[in-house]
Amino acid sequence: MSNHLQNLNLKIWRQDGPADGGRFESYLVGSISDEASFLELLDVLNEQLIGEGEDAIAFDHDCREGICGTCSLMIDGQAHGPQRGTATCQLHMRKFASGDTIVVEPWRATAFPILKDLMVDRSPLDRIVEAGGFITAATGGAPDANIIPIPKPVADAAMDAAECIGCGACVAACPNGAANLFTAAKVSHLNLLPQGQAERWSRVEAMVETMDEHFGSCTNHGECEAACPKSISLDFIALMHKDYRRAKVKNRKLISQI
Amino acid sequence: MTDSLLQSNTPAGSIADKWDNYKADMKLVNPNNKRKFKVLVVGSGLAGASAAASLAELGYDVEVFTFHDSPRRAHSIAAQGGINAAKNYRGDGDSVHRLFYDTIKGGDFRAREGNVHRLAQVSVNIIDQMVAQGVPFAREYGGLLDTRSFGGSQLQRTFYARGQTGQQLLLGAYQQMARQIGLGTVKLWNRVELVDTVTVDGRCAGIVTRDLVTGEVRSHAGHATVLCTGGYGNAFFLSTNAMNCNVTAAWRAHRKGAYFANPCYTQIHPTCIPQADDTQSKLTLMSGSLRNDGRVWVPLNAGDNRAADEIPEAERDYYLERLYPSFGNLAPRDISSRAAKRAVDSGRGVGPLKNGVYLDFSAAISRLGKDVVKERYGNLFDMYERITGENPYDIPMRIYPASHYTMGGLWVDYELMTTIPGLYAAGEANFSDHGANRLGASALMQGLADGYFVLPYTIGNYLAPMLNKPVPGTDHEAFKTAENEARGRFQTFLDIKGTRSPDHFHRELGKIIWDRCGMERTAEGLQQALTDIPALYDEFKTDLRVTGTGSSVNQTLEKAGRVDDFFQLGMLMCRDALERNESCGGHFRAEYQDEEGEAQRDDDNFAHVAAWEFTGDPMKSNRHKEELEFETIHLAKRSYK
Ligand SMILES: Cc1cc2nc3c(=O)[nH]c(=O)nc-3n(C[C@H](O)[C@H](O)[C@H](O)COP(=O)(O)OP(=O)(O)OC[C@H]3O[C@@H](n4cnc5c(N)ncnc54)[C@H](O)[C@@H]3O)c2cc1C
Ligand code: SF4
Ligand code: FES
């Protein structure tokens, strides 16, 4: 049977729009089931606010299954909250206790302007993918799928990187607002696979340089890995750096041959 | 007789030749002329992203619209289990014909043969295309692709990427589209919602959108428009769909003349985590693939309150294995869901609220070892534990059916065109391929088939004759009228100033639809719903409360528009269910069952698609028919015994 938590004090960031300065507001939720998810806590609070004629708190969410990467809350100073390897939507109230004070903020990073309350604009992450996070293979011309056997460990490693849900917690957790873990995950997914080899060097160059245009620099704090709901490994950053350095050399060589 | 507007336009020839015949005869647009045509693609899930990428690669001028912040967040991302294809890599006897047959039979003989056969044909190209895009499908140790079996099939034709197949496929299609965005051939509109479609002289001229950040209402004109906007499973409020899935795009098109087909064909998935309390906002699917190794059971006797491990084998009822020995735990979804409902209704439900059945992995763990089970389903087990607080390696999972997928949708012909010329529907938004029930791992296949391998051909066939002919621009009065109507509609929601939130109404509406038009329907219950829904809708129109303004982010206002459309759809779902006096697939009318409680079809009177025409009031929509012609397949009783 579910138990109920009583009297949760929520301190939530409210901001009317990108131009507004924003402030913390305090709210009390009298009772919530420990089976509820953290976002359901916000649902309950929003119903309460609408009942009082107030504006509901804006926050991004969609699948509530930890896969779409839409939810994005800083809970008590931790991106996605206290449970490791867990997105906000999969965090449940049984991780909290009656009477707790919980501070909820949006992702904070220069690259992610706040749109309203807890909702930010993460589209610079898409710009990195558009720069090179793909394999060029137009519809129609693909050879049979089994023509290139891919050793299981290679496919598994690519999959480990491909699991990234693009939530941006790594950026929010990073003191510099760097997007290295996200970018490394995407670069590694494709650069590890045989299909990705043709564009390996141009991909890493384009993606890293687009990343640098929008985001801060990585100084190896490792906060990103700790915040990542998919536990994407820091090793991928090392892989990306290695490929980037090699790409620079290779591309210079190519140019010198012209 | 088939209504004159509902000609399927299926090409002539034997079933295996139809698609080739179509391609041989279709009109073509010269590569240099393609950029003169603007195609609006609404939705960036598997169907939308694959269509947009392919059309842009061909040279069309493409614009893509999504209410998500990024195209990669479309609900396709959440698909877990896998994607079917008739590759026959295992040599287990698969073929295009078999996949075609299984899909028609799985759909309880209520789908159009021509479309389904084409789907089976192109399924093999999808896997090739997705591997080329870098989708890290599961592999065998030798490096070749691995496959597994899935409900409703006795073959291993399902390709998968851990428990995240939808995520990996969507990332593949999204990346392919992202490349086009980077090249400037696709323009992306994110965080905008379609709020109307516009027709001029009977053709689709474009759409009207609302910017979810600024509230700006704006028109977009195009030569052709494609709706890839997903399904309407959230009509039930609680479902496995993402929170923002809605019927608005399809419904707004329906109001403008697109017929809505088979709205009562909804799929209730047997393996979801049961509801835990009243604040629950959605239900979580535990992939159907779990039924490969999990055994479903309930206690033999009602009121047995012992913990699972205290109930001896002899006092357990493995009811699927008992009732359907040849398919066992892999019986199709509609059948498994009803069986679970009956088990719970008979007082044998398990868990604190007695609202579930067990899905037990102990036999698989002792046969294969914990490591193998973990390798196969680890992420699903972790998800289950995060949600329920119980460890499924030790205690059997508890599952119960939930709304999951909708087979009904906008009526389309063989070319995926709706009854509005120039307006197409693809993916879950159309009604086309799954009849009255969809087989597992076939929705991803259909979305990608539509977007990659069907629309790029059929749209060209429509556009070719329009070369150098002017089309209405956004200054046309039809756009202005639609914009003003949309602004007025959202202002009305703000002005009601009643007492109850959109979510409140959605929850109540969902409960009516679930109780009356869910897993089991009766004429009496449906008639009741058709009194209750309009009554609640009247309250919605006078007592809705939307706080905030229309000129900045306002999720309450967005929700109000979506719930408004769910109300109207809900009426149509119940009317469709009431008119269909038979049981087939996901549509189970208690009055029409055989001695063993199985669905009883009425092929003489109902072997047709019901397509509804909007007349201004969903309670008064007109029902039209497309007769289904079975030239290849012999209609048979669907047995999984
Ligand atoms: C939990 C879960 C698991 C599943 N697992 C499987 C599986 O294993 N195998 C399988 O084959 N199928 C599975 N399915 C079904 C399958 O995932 C879906 O049917 C399929 O992905 C739908 O794809 P789509 O492209 O049609 O729509 P979606 O992916 O739902 O995309 C809809 C798009 O339309 C946009 N949109 C909608 N309305 C508007 C509007 N008004 N304005 C602007 N944009 C709009 C959205 O932003 C989104 O981009 C699963 C479904 C669920 C719920
Ligand atoms: S690397 Fe992790 S934290 Fe960063 S975007 Fe991907 S999933 Fe989110
Ligand atoms: S809402 Fe989708 S990951 Fe949290």
C-alpha cells in the first residue's frame, strides 16, 4: 500500500519570460503518495495553483519514462535530483521524507536561455547534431543490412554511447556549461561503427567546433557523468578528444596533398 | 457499397505486383523542378522525420513542424520492443507473404490487402536503411543481426536495440533529417502546434500554427501537407503514450473534411504497470518482448492473499498457456488483455490494489541464469524497480492492460492521401495497415515504411501535374479566416473563467471512455457514454478554468485545446463502437462472442472500413463505408489456440 508524505515545502524558480529576472517562490504541498513521481508532485501543485487562480508552473516533460530527454529539473542543486542514473520523471517521492524542503530550479547554462519558470531552450544541442552527427546515406541506396558484420562488442559500445537522451543534464551540471559528454556520446556512437568511418574525421571536427561555438570548455570536472541519467561514460570524451586531434592532423595532411 | 469518396485507388495486378505497377505508372517530377514544390510535414516522429529527410534529399522544399523542443523527442522515442521485417535471416520460413498474412490476420481481417502487402515488401528495405544510418541493432557474436519473436507471430522476425528500439530508430531518422536541416533544405519549426488545416477549392493549401512560446498564430502555405502526428491513445487519459500526445492535428483536419476511419479500433496493451494511486498521470509499458521469457499467472483461487512465492505451482493458473497452448504467453495483445481483465474481474488480481496479474521470470532465471535475463531486459527491470520499488529478479512483476496504440485514424487511400486532396497522413495518425488490432513491432515498421518508402513516391505523383501552377499563398482569405478562428478559440478558453482545470476534465473524460469504450464494450454502456460525454463537454465549455495569458508559454492553455478535441473524438469513438455490431480485434462487444468468450466477427455486414464525415457536431457525423476486398487472403476465424 502506498504511504503518504506530508507537508513538503517547495522552493520553485518562477520567471515570467526570457527577459524577466526571476525569483524563488515557496509552496506547500500538504500530502502526496510515495508512489507518485516527482513530476506528479508538480502536477498536484499545479492543480492547486490553478484552483487558486494562479499561473501554473511551466516545466518541460513528455514521455515520463526516462527516454525522451524532455524533463530537466535541478532538484536540490542536482541535475535530475538525488537518484543516480535516473531522469527527473523517473524519480519517485519515496526518495523524499515528510517535511522536506525541496529546491527546484531550471537547467542553468549560458547556452540554455530560460523561456519560462523551469523551461529552457536546449536547441544548441540540435545544432551540434546538424553539423555532423549523422551518417550520409540517402534513402534508397542502402546495401543489405547483414553485408558488414559488426562484432558484438563494437555494436554494444556504440549502443552504450547512443543511449544518450539529449537531456542536457551534463551541461547543467558542468561548472563551465560544457556539452562535451553529450557531443562525445554522439561522436562515439557513429565513429565506433564501420558505417561511420567514411565521415569519421569530418564529423568529429564539425561537431566539436560547433559545440565550442555554443558551449563552455571542458576542464575535466566529471560532474557530467555523475548527473547523466544514462550514466554515459567519461571515456567517450577521451575518445572524442583523441579523434579530434587525429582529425586535425589528417585533415592538414589531406590539404597539403592538394 | 463503397462510398464514392472512399476509393482506395489500389493499383491493378496480382498482390505481389501492385506496388511495382504503381511505381511504373506514377508521374514523376524532374529533379530540378522538385525545389519548386513546398511540402509541409507536421510531426517529427519516425513517420515525419523519415518523410522529411527523404523528400528533402529528393530536392523538395520541406518544412517540418513539431510541438516538441527538439524533433528527437517525438513519442516514437519511447518504443521499446522492436521492429518487424521479413528478412528471413534466421531461415525460419519467413517471407513477405507470411508477414503480409500475419498482419492481416493479426488485424482480424479488417485492413486493406494492398497496403499491407506493400508494407511487408518494404519492411526489408527499412532494416537496410536504418543500419546504414548507424542504428546499433543487437548483434550475434558473429557480428550478424540478432532477431527475436514477438506477440502474434511464430517466427523470429523482430529486430531490436536493447529495450530502446524506438529511440535508436528515431535517432537514425532524426539525424538523417538533421543533416538536411544543416544543409538548409529542411526548415524546422519547433515548439509550434498545428491548430488548423486550410483548404482552398477543396485542396489542402496549408496549415495554421500556434507558437507555444509566444502564442503567435501564423499561416504556412504548401503544395502538399503531411500529417505524421501520432495516435490518440491519450483519449483515455491514462495510457502509455507520452503526456503531450494528442489528436488535435488529425481532428482539426477531420473538421475540415478529412474522414476519420475506425475511431473505435484502439489497442489496449497487456503488459503495463498497474495504476498505483489517484495522482497517477500516465502508465508505463513493460515491453511486450518480456512475454518471450516471462510467464503470466494469477492464483487459481479468488481471494488468495499469499505472497507470490508462497503460492505452490498447483495453485497457480498460467491462464494464457492453458487457454492458448500454441501461442501461450505470446498470444496477441487484444486476446491477452481481455484474458487479464477476466482474471482480475474474477477476483484473482494481485498486488496491493488487486489490479494486476503476475509476469514471472523465475523459470527464465533458473533456465538461462540471471545474467542472460539481465542482458535481455536489464533496463526494463531497472525501470520497473524505479517505479514500483520492487525488484523483479526476486518478486514477479505485476502487470495490467493499458491504452497503448490506436489503429483508427485519418482515412487514407493507397497513396496515403486523405479525403482532402493534397493532405496526407502517415504513421500512427492514419488508419491504414493494422485493421482492428496491431501486432507488436509493426508500428515502427509502418511509420518508417510510410515515410521512407511510400510518401516520397506518392507525393510526386500528386505534385507533377501542378508544376508552375500558382497555389494560394498565406495572404489568401481562407488563411486569414482560419487564423482568426484559432485566435478566437484560444481566447475563449481563457475567457470562460470557470472552476475546473483542463486536466480535471481530461481525467473524467478518460474514465468514461475507459469504462465504456475500453477493453469490453456493450450497446448499453456506449449509449450511456454518449449521454455522459456531451454532458461533461457542456460543463467543460462553461466551467473550464485556464489561468495565465495567451502570449507566453501556457501549458494549461495548450492542454485546454487538446482536451477540447479529445471530447469531440470521444463521442465519435463511442458512436463508431456502437455502430459496429460485431467483435473484431481490439473492438470487443460483449454481445458478440462465441461460447469460449472469443471475438465473433460478422463478415457479411462489417467487412468494411467505417469512415466518418464531420458535419459540425460529432454526435451527428455521417458514417461512410469502404468495403474491404479480400482477393488473396481467405477470411477465417482468427485462432491462436
Ligand atoms: C510505450 C510505447 C512503446 C511502443 N513500443 C513499440 C514497439 O516496440 N514496436 C513498435 O512497432 N511500436 C511500438 N509502439 C508504437 C509506436 O511507437 C508508435 O506507433 C510510433 O512510434 C508512432 O510514430 P509516429 O511517427 O506516427 O508518431 P509520433 O512518434 O508520436 O510523432 C508525432 C509527432 O507529431 C508531432 N505533433 C503531433 N501533433 C502535433 C500538432 N498538432 N502540431 C505540431 N506537431 C504535432 C509531435 O511533436 C511528434 O513530433 C510503442 C508505443 C508506446 C506508447
Ligand atoms: S550525455 Fe547524459 S546528461 Fe548529457 S545529454 Fe546525454 S543523457 Fe543527458
Ligand atoms: S519526461 Fe521523458 S525523459 Fe523525463
